[in-house]
Amino acid sequence: MNPKVDLFISKAKKWHEEFEKLRMILLDCHLTEELKWGVPCYTFEKSNIALIHGFKEYCAILFIKGALLKDDYGILVQQTENVQAGRQVRFTNAREIVELEPVLKDYIREAIDVEKAGLKVDFKKNTELIFPQEFQKILDENPALKTAFEALTPGRQRAYNLYFSEPKTPETRVSRVEKCMQQILGGKGLNDR
């Protein structure tokens, strides 16, 4: 048991009991416990297998290479259409975790086997970004912004594009672009500080 994870769980305002139960299940499968990306992460021979995290409506165990699992019980959830590798099993209370413990252990063992076999997720290459028309118009009108955006790494470009494309209204899309212009001109990604 990692003291950093002890601290994480002790500070959890919500999902405290659920985190403890998921933690015990993962540790019972002989995984190493670490704190990565601000959440408990469970590894096998230094390879990430799963992590636990909480959201407003649910907590979850996320299998890093969940897309490669068979999902015999149909419990794996793809967070968003843009997530290619990870898959979650979601819970709204501790009882659900207790009831699924044997199944979760099967999934964890399968995830370890995937890692032992050296299997890799075949990521789709999305080389062509389709920009929302509001963003494209701003790029066309601002050559410096266009040059700065094109100088960003493909991953940073995709992150901005997804962020700009999400809102349903054109006003919100324009507002998001305007708020990010200085960051793009500074050569920074959406989540860079």
C-alpha cells in the first residue's frame, strides 16, 4: 500500500468507501500501487494496468488498454468517442463493487495477460483535422495565429480542435477560440501552463 494513495483516499470527499474497495481488489491481484496523474494507478512490472478515479455521478476503474479486453460481461464503457485505448467500469455505490469483485478480478488478470503478451492498441491515425467553421475563419483572418497553430504538435492541435468543436452554439465556439489565442500564439497546448 502506497502512502500517497492513503492520502488520496483520505482526502476523497466522495467515493471514499468505493475507492477503498477497488483498491483492495487491485492490490489482491498483486499489482503495484502508485499515484500517477493525481490518481491511484496500478502497475505490473512498471506497465500501467488500471487506475481508479471519481466523477460527479460515478467512480470507476479504468483499464489502460481496456479496448483489448474481451468484455465477456459487457461492462466496459468507452468514456468518449475520442478515447481509443482506455475503458471504464463505472460504479455508483460500494455494493455494486462487492457484487462484481470476481468479475473485476477476471478483467484485471486479463489486463495483466495483455501486458505480458506485449499487446498494443492499434491507434487510428487522424491526420486530417476538420475545424469548426468559426475557428477556420479566425485562422484565415489571422496569419500569425495560423502559423502558430500549425507549429504546434499534432496532439496539441487535436486537443484544441476537440475543445473548439464541442460547443453546440457558434458563439461559444468563437468565445473558446478567442480565449485560447494567446496560448496558441505562445506555442502552448490547451493544458500547458
